[in-house]
Amino acid sequence: MRFDVEGRWRSGDALKLAYLVKAAVARWRQDHVLIDLRRVATPPDAQGKFLICDRLRRALTRNTRVVLVATPELVDNDGFPIGQTLCPDIALFNAEREALDWLGLQ
């Protein structure tokens, strides 16, 4: 399953995206998700990173694997807990090819 996100990122968008992904994963019974954030623009007054990883960990089940394609400056990538018992696996990549390799889709 793939999500292409673009436009200005606002406060609360990470939570909205996490629950959109959760609903789509449940509806289509998927367990591999690629979220492309390369076309997301940061508002000039934004401070800090967007908490998309935290929101995804809270919303998704442990059998879900998620890759984010984004710059590290945009997202909260403080130590992805890959293999943690109760959380989905989340990884950050700069390029889509590496992200798909990690998901085992290429």
C-alpha cells in the first residue's frame, strides 16, 4: 500500500495521516505500507520535527511494516524500534528503491 503526501504540513496532520493509514490497512488487509513524504513542505514558522513515527506506532498493529521516504530533518526518527514486540516496524529511507527493498517488494 502506498501513500503519497504533498503540500504544507500542519499541526495535527501526523495524527490524521496515521489514522488514514490505519483505516486503509484494515480495509485492504495489507501489512506493508510505503509513505512518501518527499513533496511535503514545512511551513516557515514550524518548529521541531513532525511526530509521524510516534503517531504510526500508536495507531498501527505490531504486524505492520512501514517505510517512510523522506528527509531525516522532517520526521521524528529517534531510534526506530525495529522488532519491538508491540509496535509496528518503521524505517526511514531517502530513496524509494531502498524502501521497497526493506519491505521485500523488489
